[in-house]
Amino acid sequence: MSLSEKYEAVIGLEVHAQLLTESKMFCGCRNAYGAPPNTQMCPVCTGQPGTLPVINQFAVELGVRAALAIKAEIHHESVFSRKNYFYPDLPKGYQISQYERPFCTRGKILISLGDGSEKEIGITRIHFEEDAGKNLHKGDHTQVDLNRAGVPLIEIVSEPDMRTAEEAGQYLRTLRTLLRYANVTDGDMEKGNFRCDANISVRPRGQKEFGTKVELKNINSFRFVEKAVEYEIDRQIRAIEGGETIVQQTRGWNSAKNVSEVMREKEDAHDYRYFPEPDLAPLQISDKWIGEIKNELPELPDQKKSRFESSYGLSGYDAGVLTASRDLANYFEGVVDVCKDAKTSANWVMNELLGRLNAVGKDIVETPVSAMELANLISKVQSGAISGKIGKTVFEEMFETGKTAESIIEAQGLKQISDPSALEPVVRKVMEANPGQVAGYKAGKVKLLGFFVGQVMKETKGQANPGLVNDIVKKLLDS
Ligand code: ADP
Ligand code: ZN
Ligand code: MG
């Protein structure tokens, strides 16, 4: 029995998503990335004596949107607590967070897996939290930047429902897509706006109780999630096989060495001395408000996917690909708007555009060919101004150079030849050059028609209108 048959992993993820607000969670400081250090802070977010926090209403609205997107329960009353610990980037000595009574519990999301199956992953809770500042380590000293202190976050805690690295990766992707659709977060992992801690344990298959978990911190890219989880599962299985007992730990993912390293023995909740934040009244969220937020919720991936299937007649697979991100879906709809043919647009976007974007590692927002320009190109193929085959070469050049279809077709003289008087001489020439085939055709080998059409296309470098060539060849051969 292989080790992966003998053991099963159990994984639960804790995700911090930064909310797309103008200001911080409890003060009026700007919530923006990239300002010079310590230019976005005030007595409230640095916890000066005598200051009072005020809850950012829009942050709460974004939290409610997130809760609606994962079909969770939203509580009419929830409570902020102080999570006490010392760290140089936390001048207050505590973070305001929700602990015993979060605003949201019991959600779920559906993930798709590589083998075509789907799996539901439970979400235990979502709570509000303020971010801490940032320590910048430089040589032998450390600098503190408090711009991020007090920035609004939601923490989304999953049930321990995942069993493989792939499931963990897909959960994270699906969650991010949902939250970006709902405009809750920009989900930018590089900027630390979407961060993930993975809790991982292993147990012998068939055992009911969970094993002791290890928490893996600092996973800051999708690429690393699956790698890190894979590594940690493997490490724990080897440790158990070697007779070790897994101890509850916090480990960090070292992406340079591709290993997880011990950070600390895990602290327990009681180490934080949580207690209700005395400066904030319980947070009230009314049904009326939830209803208003629901009404204004943007279209979510599932809804968009079924709309793409029903109103554009796309297959489930195509609709799934094209709604993978809102930017891609918007791009596709931009193309359809102009050229009016959804199936053709889907093919161009998926086969030509996405293929090339993937090859150069670019996102749809970085596409060198705008939706409008792609639509123009498609229209030229549809109207017969250029052939489909030439359309693809033109597209390649558009992608490389950013030039318009029009200018490339113009400059290279690629217009389709649809003038019978220009094509007839070419057909005659091909017939003269192939008397044997002409005789064959006249003797009943009608399949040779294709041969003649092919020759004419070759002679015209693919620029002849194939339908017209077909007609002319037939007419001349039959006469
Ligand atoms: P803690 O109190 O240590 O933070 P929680 O019960 O809050 O632990 O769970 C934190 C995360 O760890 C959740 O996502 C949960 O699903 C996951 N988790 C809990 N127990 C296990 C386990 N034995 N193995 C893997 N993940 C687990
Ligand atoms: Zn402030
Ligand atoms: Mg926890």
C-alpha cells in the first residue's frame, strides 16, 4: 500500500481579504496602497489614549456582500473584541476583531475539480478585523510602517472539508473569483490584499478523528498554495511513518527553498486574552439593509454562467471558461456586442486570444487586442473581406504589434479576392496545368473538385474567396 493510500489529508483555510473601502475600518485614514511610510495614520489607528473607534459602514456593507456571495447566515447583532498581543507593528497592543460573535456563519461554495467533479466546501464563519502595520526588515534594523494598521479585512474561515492540495487551490481560486465579482476585494495576492493560511493534518484513511494540525502561514500566491500544501502533507506523513508525533505548530512557507519551516509552537486562543471591545457597541445589521445590499449585488459567477448559456447558447464548458473572471466576461460581451455572433466570438476569445495570453503569461486586462478590435477582425471574416485562415494570421500580428486589423490587412494587401473576373484566369491556369485531373473529373471523379479549389487557394496565397472559387471551378469544369 502506498503512503497516499494509507493516509488522508485534512485541510482548512483561513483567508484574509482586504476590503475595497476608501478609508480604514475605524478611522478616516485612507485605505490605499503605495503611499510613503507612515503618511496614512492617525491617533485612532495607532491607538493613542483617549481616542475612540467608529465602525466604517461601507466596510460592513462589503462584508454583507461577501456573506451573500457565499450564501451564508448574516447575524443581526455581532460583537467586536480585542485580540491582545505585542508586536512592533501593533502600537495599540491589540487588534480589533470579531471573535465569539462574528457577523456571518455557515456559508458554502462549490468548487470544480480537474476530473470534472464538483465539491461543496463549508465556510465556518466570516468576521471583520483590522489589519496590523508592517515591519520592514533592513539589514540589522527594522522599520515600522503603520499605513496598513487599521485597514479593513474580512477573515473567511473554511470548514476542514478539503482533502487534497488541488481542492485547496480550487477553493482559494473560487473564493477569490466570487469576492472579486462582488467587488468586495481586489484580491491582489502580490500586494497582500488576499492572504491565506492553510491548516493541514493527516490521518490514517478510515480514522474518524482528525490528526493534529499544523498552520502554514505566508502563502502569497496560487502557485505556492498547492505546492505548500503538498509539501506539508508529505512532510507529516513521513514524520508519522518515522515514528514522530505531530505537534501543533505554526510554520512558514519558504518559497525560495520550497520547504515549510517552524515559526512557533501554536498559541492558543486564550493566549490572546480576547474580551469585548468596550469602545464599540454591538454591530447591528437589519434585514432591510441586507435586502438593499442584495438588490445591488453585482451578477455573480454562477448567474453569469447560466446567462451565458441561455442567452448566448454557449456550452457549459465555454460559459465556465468565459466567466472565470469578470474582466474576461466583460471582454467577451464587448466582442459579442459588436459582431453579434456569440459562438464565433467565444471561439476567437478562447482559442486565439486566451491561448496567446496564457503563452506569454498575461491577464485579460493586459491584452494588446481590445474587444472592439477583435470584433472588427471577426466582422471582416464574417463579411468575407478576408478568409478565416488569413484572419488568424492577422490576429497574430495584432497581438504582437497592437496594430488594428484594418491597418494590417491594408498594409499587406490581404483582402479576400471576391471578384470573379480576377479568379477565373487563375482557375483556368490551374486547369491547364493539370490536364490529367481535368480528364479525371470529366470521367466522373467529382471528388477532384476539392483538388482544384485547393490549387487555386494556394495560387492566391489563401486570399481567394473559397465559396466563389468552388462555384467557378465547377462552372468551368462542367462546361
Ligand atoms: P484555531 O483555534 O487553532 O485557530 P480553528 O478551529 O479556529 O483552530 O480552525 C482554524 C482552521 O483550521 C479552520 O479553517 C479549520 O477548518 C481548520 N482545522 C481545524 N482542525 C483541523 C485539523 N485537524 N486539520 C486540518 N484543518 C483543521
Ligand atoms: Zn487612522
Ligand atoms: Mg482560528
